[in-house]
Amino acid sequence: MKKNLSFCIILFLFLLLQGTASLLFAGQVTLEISTTASLSQGKIVANFRVTNKGTDPAHEVSLHGKFLQDVQSIFIAEHLSPGQSSEAGVVFDPPGDLQGTYPIYVTAFYQHANGTSVSSASLASVNIGSYDKEIPGLKISSDVTSGRGEVSIHLEAQDPNVELVTVTGHAPDDLAIEPVLQDVSLQEGRGVAKFKVSNISGNEGSIYGIFFAAEARSGGVNKLATVDIAMPVESIRTAVSSDAESLKTTLYAAFLLLAALLLVVFILSSRARQWLFRIESIPHILDVLVLLGVEIFIFSRFDLTSIFTATITTGGDTASHYYTLEYLRHTLLPAGKISGWTMGNYAGFPILQFYFPLPFLIMCLLDLAMPLQVAFKLVTLLGTALLPAAAYAMLRLLRCPFPGPGIGALLMLPFLFNPANSMWGGNILSTLAGEFSYSLSMALSLILAGSLYRGAVEDKWVVRNALMVFLVGFSHGYTLLFVEAMSLFLLITPYGFSRRVLYLFKVYALGFCLLAFWLIPLLAFTKYTTSYHLVWSIHSIREVVPEILLPVVVSGVGGSLIIFVAAILRYRTRGPGPLVEVAYLWFGLAAALVFFVAAPRIGVVDIRYVPYGQLMLCLMAAYFLGWAAHQILNRWKLSWILPVLVAAGVMHWTGSRTGPVSGWFTWNYEGFEAKKTWATFERINKKLEGNFQDPRVVFEHSQDHNMFGSSRAFESLPLFAGRATLEGLYMQASISAPFVFYIQTLVSRQSSQPFPQYSYTTMDFSRARRYLALFNVSDLILRSSGAKDAIRQVEDYSKTQAIGQYEIWHLTSQPGRYVQMLQFEPVVYQGSDPWKQVAYQWFGRDDLGDVNLVFNEALAENRKTPFKLGAASLDAIPRQEIDTADCTLMETIRDDEIFLETNCPGKPHLIKVSYHPNWQVEGAEKIYLVSPSFMLIYPQDNKVHLFYGKGPWDRLGHVLTLFGLVVLLLHIPLPGKSGTTLLSAMAKHMNLSAVTDLHFLPDPGPGARKTIMLTALALAVTLIAAGSYRTYVNEPNRAYNLSIRLKDTGQYEQARAGFRNFMETYPLTNLAQEASYYFAITYYLEKKDPEALEAFEEYLQHYPRGNRAAEVQYHIGLILQRSGSKEEGRRRMLLLIERHPASQWAGYARERLQEQGFTPSGEMIDINSSNLDQYMGRAISYFNRDRLDEAKPILRAISERFPDFSGTPQALAALALCYYKEDDCSNTINYYQKLIDRYPEHSLVPEAYFHLGLCFERLGKNILAEHA
């Protein structure tokens, strides 16, 4: 009876917990965690008390608890000062049959004041159920091998029935225990488990606490023994796979073997030795040595070990390219595709249809011999490695005399290591920032430019050059455009013009056919992309000619002019000589300039062509030095001296000016996994883990993401978490991109706003709900404190977890579906404005969001369609509700397929996936383009299948490419036929002769030919120059930039004229918003308050949700206050705080109100001796609730006006702490110093010194910190 009674009491009322407390050390923060637990209605409630025992505050403190397989996370505190404690609890749901002692694994996550994320581990144990506590248990001890991270866990079981023990390791996320879990069979009651502890991202030299739990079962009871170890960690482990190590070894061995073979050949072969020591061989040997030296110089600046680590590359855009490679390798290629559809970014887009596949295909090929991560790294460096050889090849093809080609390779070093920019392309910094495809194509384009020149002059290499056209275009389109423009120079000839026209036609026609399978769909579907209207402003020639390139550019310009003069003087006796080749390079420079000017009009990025101008100048310098050496030094056979001297000079000059190349290289190629923040990034991705069936994820735009390896790290959510997100790398490839970046502004404190032709708004989580639901977004990743504070004030969001400095929020009002029944009949847009412009205007209007517009061009009036309504403008959109009460949907989302089951055929179904003409449907008649950029169907059956397939443009491209391949086959030399091709054999057999020239009548004489050529050339130069000038002057972005410069130099009237003209000409662009703001600000700067007020109000009238709205409200408040309307000014400041509470301008408005004696809520501060205690109590209450903006004005007023009040020292201390909590050390020091100076004997002075020391240390003033 007693036994049963005891059992019942224990079953329903009793859980005995053995509480534990652990100290977590990391840097200057020491957290103590005390854990207690209780049983309530069959649940384990674990309560944690976290105390900061260190000397520095801990920020963003959260706990991660694990009991058996149940994992719970809890946010502890945003800020935990030294000595401060905070409590929180989690609930575990244990199985009902547990008996014994079980571990609770605890991981704490927090940040130092400098933003560094830290994690620490702890372990608690809990006794559950009724059992004999006297049953013998386990004993555990440990040994640590110093310096090697090896841990031996010694086990001893006092119970003879225990034969198997499970040992589990638990460590901070900065460390890795291998294996995490190990089963140990005991022999005679004893056993040993061995573990390896590695440093993933911990601070070298720090001591971390790690824990091991040994569990065994006996008689249905779980036994537990634990041990904790304080382990110093050393170097960070590199994530090198065994395959990567083998690859590195194999490559090194191959190089050594090749060198040995060459040495053997020269030892054994007399002919080789004779060639080696012949005077004629010196140029070839020097060329080889120069090329080898250039490559050694380049790669000596790199951390080569990181290339062979099996990690995913980071850095700028490069980090986001890796998902493309993974998708190509494991999804597209197995399906026999090079391009296809992905749901990963931008609500879906055609991946590798509008970007260049060649580098990724090379990576996939290398994957056969090495890890894919290593293949990616090697190919991203291919363009950098190839460029010197490409410059050498181009100069050789231009017949540049020795040692010019080798010098050309040398002069690529200052170009490659140019530290002046990281976005233009070609140099190493640009390559590391993500332009590796451009770098590869640029190198290939130099070879093509030289080969075209040689081939056109000598009428050969049509097929070879067509293949080069294919390779250049398949790796980047901008470079192919440049070579095509540069090759027009070949038509400037008095003789053989028609032959060269035919030659270029054959080359480019065959190259186009080879590219057609990819290029024709690209051209056909360009209207379903988003143009990138970026215009780069160059303010100084030093931006184009930085210091590292200055000697080369001077040599190129001066040397080429010397060649021109010499060639003209010798023209009658020696002919044009090198004049034509140098003119070819100058023509390339001119083409680069024209492209820079005209780029915005043809839809390409202008700045990409500046590197070509720099390259042409480098090649001119090399050509001049080669020509000079041939003319002067070659007389004494001393030309070989020049490359030696140039090599020494260039390498010395470049070596001292490489900038951040080495650091960037290591940062990129050590990879995501080697970053100290990898554990945090990995946890965020694991928390969000899923697939494309799940709703999308959106993330706040923040440069702080760079802590993970790239500011674009979360664009790779499809790779790391399997989930679709909105933003991605290839923003021009999708028509949804403008809407995605509009959403970005709604959920981000700072936004990127990449498309200047579109207007944007400001952070507003209330408005964001509709847009997030429209794009089927359920989860948000937030980083900034402003965004976190703002989202807490809005309904329908719930925080799911805090991980490091990040918070993950869930939109609870979102149904989470990609297919949705429309509630109102869609309306066919019948106006004349461009549909992209109309769709974006519709998107920004909250009153139109429930009525979608249909844009398909195929909707002619005489065509029978399911649509009932139409409208010619956004202000005349009708509404007709649809009854969908009984409709049910089931959807399945795959990479490029959507399966839908519906019981409402005939009604409009919105597919929240980007529209593209290649989407096809079964079970419905047609797919329609509907606002904002999605697909709309009217199902005819209950089951509908949508899929992304090949369309007529794709099939046309395949036919042309097949034709091109046939032409290639016809030009392959037949075996044993001494170069005879199948085509030439067929022509000979059929008595056909090739067309090599075109003849036109009349045939002018030599003098007339030259006159015609020079006249045509002069006319072409005049037209191009005039057109370029007009384009440059009238380009709207450059006109806007000119107005900005006029404003900055104080020419306000001229600036306003420019801004006014821009607003009238381009009223719908984002720059029109900016122009409207600057138009007003010029009046403000001139203190013309009435005009400024009117202009600011006009801005708010046109752009009430514009991204400058908060700033404009602030300036209106300032104008009103300085013009005497203080009450109205205060009202506008309060309105600003109400509408834009999280903006920096709201912060400034609070400061202005405080200066006037008002709280941020507008309450006037009226403190006197009779209510002093009441105000002091209110301020301390605000302080304790972290309402710092409301506490500060009261505390400041007390400290300044009532120095004799007994609470004034506390007011000063609290005021200083307010600023300390905001990481404002300047004001913290100011007010603590006032406390020390005024009240040196007060009990709060030691605390003041303590915080002064912390602030001085944070500011890097270590001597003052030690003194404090």
C-alpha cells in the first residue's frame, strides 16, 4: 500500500532536480547560469538564471536548451550589465516512462560590446521518477592531451549490470567535438572513450568549458555521470577535406614531375641543349621566364592553402555565385540543361539564362577530379591567371617585336593589383568581389582581339575566331560587345574592304550560331528582365589613372605618340610599320570611351568599359617598349636586358602598392565555415531549414551580414537552409526584382535601392504585412536594433528565436500558400503607359492591393478571354467581388513545376511565382501576366500542372547551334589528309570555289580609295563624337549628378533648375524623389524659409511614403521653429516620431524636443522643488523599463537645475548609464566625469570610475582606462 501510494505521489507530484551552476568564460564577459526545474502537469519546466560575473556587458543574451530530442530556445536579455541577472524558463515535454537521472544541455549565445558573437556551454542534470537512490552508479574522469585537443574519458561502473555506456560531448558552437556521441562497452566495469576537440571559430588562447555526460541503463533506470573540462584552444581548424589535400599534393607533384621531365630532356637531348644555348632562343626563354615570374608574383600574394579547403567561398557577390554552381551541378546538368528555373530567389527566375554559364561549366568539369568547392575557387582565379598570358598573346598576334609581348604580361601586374576600385572589373579586387566571369572573358577577349586582327589581315582562322567569339560571349557579354566594336577598325582600309566585311561576317555569324541556343532566348526574353540604369560618376582623372597605373599610362600615351611621329616620318621609305597596330590599340581606347558614354542607352553598365581603356594604355606602353628595344638595343643584341629591368621595376613598384588584395583573398577563400561567426550563421539556417514548398524568407538589408563572409550571405538561404528568399544576386534576371527591393525598404533600417528608375519607401512593418503575404513570406531575419524595436510595435508578428545579434520573426497572419484564390475579379489594363511602370505604381498603392491588373499583350479586344473588367488608369479600377467561400486548394511546389488541385475551376487563381513566357500549363488554357509580376490561371480541370519548359525561341536557338556545329564538323581536318577538311574535299569534288571577296563596280583607283576611306572615317568620327557628346550631356543620371555638384558648390539657383528639369522629365523614378528633396534643401541652405517650406510640403504631397519623408518632416519642424511657429514645429516633430518612430530623424526630433524641455511623447517637463521627487521617481521608472529617451530629458534637467538635490548624483549616474546602454561612450564619459567632479565623496563614484575604464578601453585609450 505504501509502495503504491508512494508511486502515485511521485507520478503526479514529484520531480527531484539536481540543480547545477556553471561559469561560462569568454573574453571579459563571464556568465553564471543556475538551472532549476519542476514538474507541472507532466511537463518539465526548466528555469534559468543568468548572471554576468564579468567586467563587460553582454548583449543579445539567449539560451538554447536540449532535453533528449526536445530543443527549446529562449531570449534572456538585450543587455546584461556586469553584476546584473536575468531569468527565463523553457518547457520540455518528456515521455511518461522516464526513470533516473538525465542531462539538460544548455548553450548560451551573446555578444561583446564590439559585436563579436560568442557561445558557451553548460550542463545540468535532472532526477525523474521513483527509484532506489542507493543503486550503484557511474564514475567518470578525464585526461586532456595538451596542445592536441585530445580528451580521454575514463568510465567506471559500480553496478555489474552496466555493460554499455553512452558518452556525449557538449561544447560551445565555436568548438567541435568529434565524435559528438560514442558508445563504450565496459570490460570488467571499466572503459575509455576518446574524443577530439577542434577550434572552429574560437579565440585562440582562450579557455572554454566543455562537458561530457555518460549515461547507462540498469533495471529500467537511467544513470548519469558528468565531467567538465576547462580547455585552452589553439589554432582554428581549417576545413580541409581529404580530397582537397590529395588534390593539392597531386598538383604539387605534377609540377615537380614536369620540371624533372624538362630537366631530363635537356640532359639527354643534344638538340634541346643546342636550342637552349642558341642566341636566337634567348627571347623565347625570357618570355617563358617572364610569364612564369608574373604568375609566381601574383600567387605569392595569395594564401594558397585556403584555395584547397573544402569550404564555400565568401566575399561580395562571389558568395552568392556558389548556389548557382550547386544548382547547375546537381539539378540542371542531370536533367540535361544548362539553364533552367529556380524558385530560390526573386519569386523564381530563369537561372543562367541571363548570366554567363562558361565558368560554371568549367567548375562542373573539374568536379570530376576535385571537390566542387575547390573547383569553384580555382575557376574564379582563372581570369586573373590567364590575363598576363592573354596580353602576351595579343601583342604577339599584333607582331609586336621582342621584348614587347613579355613586357605586356609584366604590365598586367599593376592593372591586376590596382587597389583603386573593386567594382569596375578586371583587377583582382573586382574578381574577388564577384566579377570572376568578367575577368575570364576579358582575358579571352584580348586573345580574340589579336586573333581577329591577324586573321583579317592574313584571311585565315575563321573557325578558330568563331570559337573564340563563342567562348568570350559565353563567359560575358560586355567583353564581346567591346571586341566587336574594336574589330570595326579592321574595316578602315583602302584595299580589301569587302573581303574583311565578309571575313568578319563569317566569324560573327558562326560564333552567333554556336551561341544561339543560349543567346536567342536571352535576347527574346529581355523584356521580362529589369534594366540596371547605373551611371557611374567619375570626379577626377586619378580615379581612372590611379598612382599604380600612372607610369604605365604615361609610357603608353607618350610612347605611342613617338611611334606615330616616327612612322609618319619614315612612311615613304618603310611604309606604315607599327603605325597600324598602335592605331588599333588607340581605336580600342576610343571604343572603351564611347561605350562608357553610351552604355546607359544600350542597357549596360558604363563603368565596365573603363578597365578596357586602362588595358589598351598598358598594351600601348608594352608595344612602345618592344618597338624601342628593337630599334635601339637590338643593334647590339641587348634587347634581352629590357625585360629584366622592366620586370624588376614593375614588380618592385607593384609589390609596394597591392592594397588589400592579400587580406581580401584570405577572407574569401577561407570560406563561410572558417569565419568565427559560422556557428551563428549555421544556427540561423538550421532554424529556417526547409524546402521550396515552405513559404519564403526575407532578411533585413545590413552591411553587418558581412561578419558571416559577405553582406549578401542570406541570399544563399536556398543553399544553406533549402528555403526560398526574395533577394538574390542576379537582380536583372527577374521582373520581380523592383518589387523585392521595395519590400526590402519596408523591413530594413538601411536599404540598398539599386534601381534608380524606381521609387522606394521607408521601414514600415505595418505596411509590410500585405506585401509579405503577397510574396508568400512567412519568416523574417532582422539585424538592426531599429528594425527589432519597430517590429515589436506591430501586430501579427511573433519572435521565434534570437540567435546572436539576429532575431527570427514569423508573420502569423500569412496563410503560407503559393497559390491563392483572388477575392476580386482581375482587371485588364487598357492604358498606354508601359506595363512595368503601371505595375510598380499599382504595387506602391495600398488601396489597390486586392485588385490585380492583367498585362498580357495577347489580350486583344476581339479575343475571347475570361476577363470581365478593364481599366485605362489606376484611378478608374472597378471592383467586383468573387465568391470563394467554398474553394479549397492543394499545391505542390518543385524546382520548375507546380501541381495544383482545386475545386473551383473557372475562377482566377494567382500563382505567386514570377511570370515568364516559358511557363506552360496543363489543365488551363493560358498563363497570364498579372500584377505585380506573377502568373494567373483560370483552371479548366480540378488538377492543374504548371511547368517551365522550352519555347519556340529555345527551339530556334537549338537549330541554329546545330547548324553551327555542322559547320565546325565540316572544318575538322580529315585524318591523313594533311590538313584537308571535309568541306574543302566536298568543294573540290563538286568543283566549287570558296567566296573570298566581293567585288563592286565601279572600282576606284588607289588615290580615290584613300580619299573615300579618309572621308568616311572623318564622317564616322564626327557623328560618333557628336552623338557621344549629346548622349553624355543629356543622360538624365549625369544631369542629376551635375545638379548635385552645383548644390555642393553653392550654386543653388542653377542646381534648382537642374532638379526641376529632372522632376518634370522623369517623374516616376527614385531620383525624382531625390531631386524633389534637394530642390527643397537648396532653399533651406539659403535660409529662404517660405520657399523651403513650400517645397518640402510639395515633396510630402507627391511622395507621402517616400524614403525621405521622415527627413522632410524633420526639416519642416526646424523651419517652423526657427521662424517662430514653435508650437506647430513641435507638432510636426511629434508627427514625425509617430509615423517614423524607428528612423534616425525621429531620434533627432526627440533630441530637439528634449532641448526645449519636452519628452518624446510631447509632455512638457515642468520640474520645481515641490515635484522634484516625483519627477526623479518617474525618470528612474523610465530607466528601469529601458525607456531611455523619456528618462534622459528629466535626468538632464534635474542634474543641471538642482545641483543641491540629494538625488542629483543618482540622476547623473543614471543619465550616464542611459548613454552607456546606447553605446555612446562620449556622453557616458561626460556625465560620469561631472558626477566625479561635483560629488567626489559619493558612493556612486567607484561605479563611475569602473564604467569610465570600460569606455576608455572601448575607445582604445588604454592608458586612461588603466588610470580609471
